[in-house]
Amino acid sequence: MIDRKEGLANADSPTNLMWRLQNDFTKANKTVAAEEESEEASFTEITLDVKH
């Protein structure tokens, strides 16, 4: 495992690495998606009847 200080010291672009470390939302998105699936209704099968 590499800590933040060592990673930044050896990165080609420390600025880009720091941005990615600070803005990594993949874990947060997975948690939110799992909560939404379990608590909210699913609206994937909606039929809309339009009368002319």
C-alpha cells in the first residue's frame, strides 16, 4: 500500500493525482445507488396512453 505523500512524490503529475484523490466519488456513488435501489420505487415499466 502506498500512502499519499509517497504517491505524490513519485507521480508524473502530482497536481492531477491530488485532484483525483480529492474528487474520487466512485465509492460514494456506489453507496448512494445501493440506498436508492432499496428505498425507492422502480419506474422502469411505465406505459403512457395518449389519446388523439
